[in-house]
Amino acid sequence: MSLVRSLTRDLSLSALAAGAIAVAVSYAGPAAIIFEAAKSGGLSPSQVSSWIWAVSVGSGITGIYLSLRFKAPVITAWSTPGAALLVSSLGQYGYAEALGAYIVSALLIAGLGVTNLFSRVMAWLPKSLVAAMLAGVLFRFGIGLFLSLEQASGLVLPIVAGYLVGRRLLPRYAVVLALATGLCVAASLGLLDGASLSLSLAEPQWTSPSFTLSAVVGLGLPLCFVTMASQNAPGVGVLQSAGYSVPVSPLVTTTGLWSLLLAPFGAHGINLAAITAAICTGPECHPERERRYVAGVACGSLYLLVGAFGTTVVSLFILLPVPLVTAVAGLALLGALAGGLAGAMHDESRREAGLVAFLITASGVSFFGVGSAFWGMCGGLVADGLIRGRLPRRSRGDGAIPRAG
């Protein structure tokens, strides 16, 4: 009962809206990658529906549980880089072999959490470089906000205007006003057409996994690597930059174990979110940091709703005009981007190394299937070591993310 009272007391429209925007961003773009990967792998509609159900339910349960447990907006999602990896590799293996590779990847990730190895690495990394990596990840969303003006100025300009007016009159609800403005304008322009939609419940489909060395080495290990480097590391960085002191090990362990449980239903990996987490951890979600965990609960609840209706609700999100989602996401992430840039430049002795990490990450370069967030951190560490002449020392604490500021 105390948990219900606490959640009711901390409830706010801005936090609920942040959770809803995070879900919309998750399905408006990354879901398309899943469908593309499913097409390349020759999956049936029922297998695709089960895949959507599995990653949605896994993200929902872990997000709600971790947000309530640590009273922080812990946003979880499926591995977007992992799904991108599957676009080019899923067709090389049978579906059962791919599921076996998913299980191996999940076991490795859970092991990194249980042994506390991942949190030790995160405690060793300089916080300014983590902030720089986060800013680089978010940079394209800030740029995308204004690039979308070129694509649909009639839709995006009112959204930006609504946000600015909201910042002046109702700062807490500025993003809510921007989203409402966008939906109204899109409807008036005839950009929202849901006439062809029909609701239908998802039917989870169990497939017995098959373990082969080729699939484990060619798919399982790379999937684990890109998930940890391109999702969990930036996800921790988002929480750190927002000032949340959350132990890293339980986060990684929980997502790894749920990935393991849901792999036979098609889930390729549940992990910490970065982009959508930034929407829920900034001041736009709620000015009081202690009350932002409600956004994590709202986000997780909506994930469960999407999972219940499978691809039907996903198609609803995909119907949203891309410029609308891009603009609202960019506005919602302005605060997180500003915080990341401030954290990256705060330590004068590491400003150049932070700039290197930021630029590499923002460039979007990818080598060996690993995204720019990982290479940005590597580049920042190399620059920091060469400039300062020594390796960074372990930060204080036992693997918890120290508070910013």
C-alpha cells in the first residue's frame, strides 16, 4: 500500500507524457529495424508478432521493476544496434539457431552483471568522458529537430512554437504542449490515418532454440558486445549525467536474465535505454528529480500495453509522421543534451579528451558492427591518456553511479 500511495503522490502529467514520448520514439524508428531484420531472416508474421511481444513485455517488466526499486527513471528497451546487426546476419542462420545465440548473449550479459565486472569498468571511466559520449549520442536528435523543418516546416514550426510558449508559461508541460500541438496540426493536415487499423491480441510463440558454434560466434558474441557497448554503457551515462545514484550490477543482471527468459519467444535482447531514458531523466520530465521515476513506470506500462496487442499497436506508432516524432524527441532531449555538454566540459584538464569523445560519437562512425558510442569512449580514453600521461583512476564508490553536481 505504501508503494501505491507513494506512486499516487508523485504522479504528474509531465512524467506520464515523458514516458509516452519515450515509447513513441522507441516504436516510431527502432521497430522498423526489427521488421527489416525479420524480413531478411524470412520470419513468419506470427514469429514477428511474438518477437514484438517479447521485447515489449521484457522492456515493460524490467522498466517498472527497476524504476520502483531504485526510485529512479530506469528505462529499458530492446537492443537497437542488436536489431541492426540482425538485419545483415539473421538470414545466415536458422531461426532456432538465432534463438540459441540470443540465449548465449543473454547469459554473458547477466554474468557481467552478477560478477560486478561491468560496474567496475563504469566506475573506472572518467565521468566527463561518459558525459561527452552521452552528448554525442544525443547530438543527432538536436540537429534532427531543425533538419525536420526542411522536410515539414508546416508541421514542425507549430511544434517548436508550442514548446517555446510552454517553456515561458508552463515549463513543466512544455514537451506535452509540443506533442499535443503536433498531433493537432498533423490531424488537420490529414497526416494521421488510422482507418485501416484493427486491434488484435498478440500470440506468443515458443520456439525451441538450437545451439551451433557458428551462430554463437557469428551472432551471439557480437550481439552481446554491441548491446553492452552501444546500449548499456550509454544508458548508465544517462543516469549518471542526471545525477542518479543507482548500482549498476542489478540493472545489467535484471535485463540479462529477462533476455534469457524471453529469448525462445524471439527477444534478441533487453537492455538499458539511452535516448529514451534521456527523455525521462531530464528536468522536462519533472523539476523534482525524486519524482521522475514515475516516467519509468509509465513507460514500462505502455510497453506492456503494446506487447499485449503486438504489431497492431506498433503500426499505430509507425503511422505518426516521422518529422513529428523527430521534432518532439529533439525538444524533449534538449535538457539532457545541455547537461551532457556541460558535464563534458566541466573538467578543464579533460576538455580536449571530452571533445574527442563527443565528436567521434556524434559522427556516427561504425567499425566491425559496433556503434560510435563505444568508439567515442575509446577515442576519449586514448586522448586523455596521451594528454595527461596516465590512465584514469577508479572513481569513488562501489560501482554506484555518483551524483552529478
